[in-house]
Amino acid sequence: MNKRWMVRREQGGAFVNLIVLLCIVVFFFLLYLVRHPIMRYVAETWVIDEPSGHADAIILLSDDNFYADRASRVAELSRQEVAPVVVASGRRLRPNAGLGELMEHDLIERGVPKNKIVRFDHTAADTMEEATLLSKLVQEKRWHSVIVVSSNYHARRVRYIFGKIFPSSVAVSVAAARDAEFDPEHWWEKRKSVILFGHEFMGMLDAWWELHGKQGGSSAGTLFWRPLVWKVTRTYTGCCGKRRTCALHTVSAVLC
């Protein structure tokens, strides 16, 4: 009797395990079928475009892409007369030359009057440093509201960083510029887009670690966390660029 009971118990356990395994296989199969809508939803949720109807200035962030898509978005907002001033925030490349000159040229070429453009040259190495320097400019000009323009994939991190670094008396809204290298509806199909999305995700973690719970400045974990995130992001990008393969790119290849 005991032997029969033990045999039935073992058979029942094997049957349950088989059912569980089958459910897992079916779940992942269904997940694979809807992978594209899920990834599209993730990117569309990540991108934010919420410019205010009026502001004291529009800020064009540095490092626009090859097609000057950010400058085109600023020109669009300028034509709507949402702000009387446009700040071209350009990183210096040499002591006497930088991106600010090129950005000013792009803006004028797209119809922004030269007398509305304020060039702001700086040596910021990343978005947080650029936001810190721009915060000083905003306070000097006594502006109370700004619209910050950046690429679509970058806009969410920009809103978080500027919201933390800028004074609470300054209202910050963000306008997202379309980017030729990042299409939210098909980003997983292009290796460059996958790299951009991965870089932004790591950058967001970095920004959250440094700025969460504080208005301005960096947290106690900065010295440990930031170099680590920078190293991981750089290694990841270098891996993709050099060997044309990495964990995130491999996942993208499977999902496509």
C-alpha cells in the first residue's frame, strides 16, 4: 500500500511539474509574440514632450545630432513665440571655438532671429554639469520659467536633472526633439538606437543616485556610484562599437 501511494505521489508530482513547465513555455511564447508592442510602449512612455505655453527663455542643450533636430524643434517653438529668448548652450571644443557657434548658425538658418539668441559657451562634460552652469545663468538673468529642448530619448533624464538642480522658483518644462537615430516605434531594430536607449537608462540611474532626495548637489554615494556607472556605460558602448555585440544588442537581436 505504501509503495503504491509513493508511486502515485511521484507521478502526481511529475505531472504538476510538467504543467508548470508548460505554463512557463506558453507565457514566454506569448511574450515573444507581443514583444514589439511592449518595446514600443516602453519607448513611448520613456519619451516626454511637455513644453509650457509660455516661458522666459528656451534653452537648446549642447551636442545636437548631425541633422540639428534639436535646433529644428527650438525654431518651431520660436515661431510659436512661446519665449522671447533662445539660449544656445554649446560645449567648448577649443579655447576659442565650440559648438555654440554651430548651434547659433543652425538656429539662424532655421529662422530664429539672431537678436533673440544668447550664446552660452561652457566646458560641461555631461548633462548634470551643464544644468549646474545654466542654473547660474538663469539666476543672473532672473528668469522664472524655461523650456529645455533636447532629443526625445534624452528628455526624461533632462526633466529630472534640471528639476533637481534648478532653483524651485524656476519652472522647468521639457520639449522633446525628434531624433533621426531614435524612433520610439522601431528603436529595437537599429543597433544605434539600442545603444542610445541603454546609455540613457544607465544615465538615469546615475542621475537618480546623485540627486534623489536633494535639491541640487550630489549625494554621499557619488564618489562610488558615478565612476562605476560611467565605466559600465563606457564598456557597454565600446563593446557594441568594437565587436558589434553585447548583452543588450544580443537581446535586441533575439527580440527582433
